[in-house]
Amino acid sequence: QVLYIPSTYPVIPRCALECDCPFHFPTAMYCNERNLHFIPVVPSGIKYLYLQNNMIQDIKASVFENATDLLWLILDRNHISSENIEKGVFEKLVHLEKLFINYNNLTELMGPLPMSLNEMSLIGNRLSKLPSETLVGLENLTALYLEGNELTSQTISGAFNGLKSLVYLDISNNNLKELPLGISNSLEVLYADQNIISSISSGYLQNLPVLQYLRISHNQLTDAGVPAGVFNLSSLLELDLSFNNLQSIPEVNENLENLYLQVNNINKFNISSFCGFSGASSRLTHLRLDGNHITRRDLPLEIPMCLRRVTMFLID
């Protein structure tokens, strides 16, 4: 009589012939850098799919019919265009958490998208619009990367409404004239470098009460476009306003730790920008003022008291 002993080993997913599924990581399918012109059929049980650096031009829904467990889908550096993505292809991936389609040829984001998404990256495409309905229902999305596209303030109007969990938003290197409205008050990081922003609306940051990192470098900000106290937010730890057209140092909160103002047209140093009253001290540790029109001879005598924590201070 043969004694049957049940196997204690987990069921190992099958693997597409074009790809590699390591024995030590059997739920991952590596199809990257294989000169693929198509997405292989994804077997059931695969959770992590890597397809970057190929020649893929389209995404057909049929390849994901059995991929109900998929958590990560990485499609960076292919030749995928929006019109070659079958409608609803992502919506069926009901457990998908991360969707990366960086450096492709997308002109618009093809929805609907799965509500399970918590991170989406579309860097380096040709996105010119982001309709308000595209991101509807993505209440679990915490990070959104839109750097290096062709978005304008008008074409993203209302796009971020409803992203209740958004923590990180990168809209750098687009064609924005102003910071977007309707962002969730959960946001902690906002990067908007290399746009054409010339002004910040009064009270804008008051709608972002936990914002910690704000970068608006390489824009067109002037003193006239920066209302008094607009950056005075107690949660803010880092503020980058370098490479703009500012002539004075804007008022910042005493909790700010890093302030970057290099390469502006600043010609005076007001201690009140850092310490609002006599005897107060700032938590600032890094301050850059190089590339402006002030020198160390222009610094007030109160600096050692106000900026007592500074460890890096660059000035011409």
C-alpha cells in the first residue's frame, strides 16, 4: 500500500516562454529587455510583471484574462500609444496596486482604472490632458507621477478631485501656469518644477495643511505673484523657489528646515522673513541665496540669533 503524503509546497505559477520566473520568486515574471513586440499571455498566479525596455506597441485585454492576482505592472520604455490600449484593459486587474507606463507615447490616460491602485507613474509621455473623470474612484491612490508631459492648467482642471488619499504629486516639467486646485488635504509632497508658473493664489497652501515638501523651482515667480504669508505653513519642511524672478525673500514659517532661493534677483535680506518677532529663532538648517544680488556684507547683525541652527548657508 502506498502512503500518500500531501505536498507542503505552494503551487508555482506557470511562466510565459518569453520570460523568466525565478524559483525563489515564482510570482514574478521578468519579461524586460527581451526585444518583445507584444505582451505575452500572463498565467494565473503571477503578481509582479516586468515588461520594461521592450518594443511593445499595444496592450490587449486578452493577455490579462487569467492575471487576476496581478499587483504590479511595469511597462516603462516601450512604444505604447493611447489608441493602442484596449478600453477597460486595466479595470479588470482588480488587485493592481502599481501601474508604471513611463517613457512611452501616451497622449491621454485610458480609463477606467482599478480602484485598487495606490501608485501610478506616467513620466515622460506626451499627455496633454487629464480629464476629470479619468481618475474618478481612485480613493486608494497615494502617489501620482506626471513629470515630463504636455499638461496645462486648463487640461488638468478638476483632475485630482476625489483622490482622497493622495500624498505625493509630481507635475514637474509640464506647461502649467498655476498650481492645480482641488488637491486632497492629505498631500505631503508637491513638485511643480520647470513649468511657467508666475503666481500663487493667496491662501493656496492653507488647503494643504500637512504639506511638507514644495518645489516650484525653474518657474516665473515674481514678488507680485507671491502674496504676503502664502508660504507661511507650519507643516512645511522644505521649500524650493530657486531659478525664479523673486526680488525679496518671502515670509516662511519658523518650522521650515530647508529653503532654496538660489538664482533669483533678490537684493535685500529681511530677517523678518524668517523670524517674525524679536528674539524668535528659526529651525532652518539649509539656506541657499547664491546667484542673487546680495553678499555677506548685506546680512543683518541679528542673523546668528534668528538662524542659529543653520549648517549650510550659501551666498555670493
